Amino acid sequence: MIDLPSGTFNLSYAQDMQFVRTTSRKVLLILFVFLIYIFPTMFGSRYLLHLLIVFCIWIIASHGLNILTGLCGQISLGHAGFFGIGAYSTGILANSFNLPFWITIPAAGFISSLVGIIFGLPSVRIKGFYLALTSMAAHFIFLYLGLHWESLTGGAHGLTIPYAAFGNFSMDTPQKFYPFALTFCIIMTYVYISFARTSLGRAFIATKNNDVAAKAIGVNIFVTKAKAFAIGCFYAGIAGAVWGHYVGFTNIDHYPFVDSLWYVGILIVGGMGSVVGPIFGVLFIKGLSELMTLYVAPILGQWFPSLGMQISASISLIFFALAIMFFVVYEPRGLNYRWNIFKTYYRLWPFPY
């Protein structure tokens, strides 16, 4: 392969499928993981740790949408709703059945997965714009039930969720919760990498490229699309459950429809169907939007006093729209494509080809 370092060759299919191929890459990966565990925990402020936790949770949820849309080609505008289902599910299971978080989190993922299958069934008959409307309906049904099913969800008052805890050790601060969130993020990312290389992952890609041709070669389109919704919503449910145990509370206001658009935008910016696409997308969209709100909005507020707090509330949305427009026009393959070009360049340097 052209992106392998000089002198490194794949002599078997197993070697070709390895995500980390050389010893130097393995050492750098281990060192990188060690640093992102230690440095923020020891030297990061409370705000930085909170931001990193949010990044980890959004990366998990974005991996789910990447499986559904990036690999299988099924458009979903209800991802924030399935995220919320995971948060409510873990809260209900923890409060009503007194279950520990290491049971409620995967259980919340499976509950979101089952709901996702129900709303994914129309994907066999419809696609594109109409499928997007169906998934959007799922989000608003979730909002309605969350607001009016007060005996289960707490209605407008929301639902209290116990903090994740190991015995007497309660992860009730960002410093305590960050290693847990990062571990979950790494595990779910590794599962995504492994899954994308399986026969089901290849069936997803075949369905995305041409579902008629995929059916002709033996892919069961109905089962494949249903599995895509199940796995994608499972990721969203896991992310929502982790979020619920982090903030200790869930409310319908936490899951606006605009968040579903953010998830789609993250994939557009990062690169659909790629491993690092959701990671780049979350870091770019959420990170820079935070910087715009913290630093750019106050400056604009000083320049235009008549706007007041309005500019602070809208600057992230304005930035989001401009970023999506830029990437759709100038780099539709996302930051992942630019990252691959950079990797190939430094591996081949100083040779021009």
C-alpha cells in the first residue's frame, strides 16, 4: 500500500487488515493514549475536563451515526432523540430497579437499539429525503413522550440520575469522570474499527453504494438496514447513558432537534465512513464553536452593543452553517481526506510522488 512506510509490506490479509501496522505506530499510539489520560487529569482545569468529557460522549454518538449514514447510507435526523432515549433509559433503570451503572449503560444502549429498529423498518421501502423525515418523526415522538409521560420520565421536571460509582467511589466531578468517559470512548471506537472490517460492515458499504446490486449478490437488504439502525442507535443510547450518569439529570430540553443536525454536520466536516471522521468532526465543530462563544462573541458584543447577548447565542449556529457550507463546496470528503493526504506526504517525503 502507498501509505505504508518504506520497507513495510503486507504479506497476508491479516496484516493488511491491521489498523496499527508497525511497531513505531504502536508505540506512538500507546504514548498518545497515556498522555491523554494523564495530562488532563493531573493538570487540566474543571472546564477543560468537562469539555473533554463532552467530546468523548459526542464522539461515541457520532460513531453510531457514522455506521448508519457513513457506512450504510441511511439518513437519520433523529439521532439526538435516540441519544435522549439512552439517557432516560439508564435513569429509569437506575431509579426504579436500583441497578448499577455498568448494567444500566449497556441496557440503555439495547433499548435505544430496539426503538431504532422500529423506526428503521420503513427504510426498506423508502430512502433519501423520505427516510430523513421518518427519522425526524422519531425525534419528535420522543420529545412528546418525554414531556407527557410524567409517571415514567418526570415530564417537564426531568429525571434525576445517580452518578456512576464503584462502591463508595462516586464519579461526581469532571476529574473523576474523565478517565471513565475516555475509556468508554476508546472502547467504542475500537469496536467501530473492528466492526467496519467484518462481513456485515462490508454489507453495509455495499448497501450504501447500490442496494439493488447488493441484493443481487446475496445481501439481505431488509436485515442489513435493520441492523444498521440497531447498531447506530445502540451507540447513541450508550452515549446518552454516559451523559446521564455524568450530569446526574436529564430533561427534554437537553435534546433539541438541532443536535441531530449537528451530528450530521460533524460527519460532513470529519468525513463520512471513516474511522477518524467523527473524532475530527467533533473536535472541529464543538471545539471551535466553544472558542467562538468564549472569545469571538464577547468581542463582537463590544463592537455591536445593540446586539447584546443575541450575538453570543447565535455565533455558534452562524459558525456551524458557514463551516458546513465550506466543507460541502470545497472539501466534501472532510478532514479525514486531508489527514490521509498529509500522512502520505510525510511518509513519502522527500520524494515528490
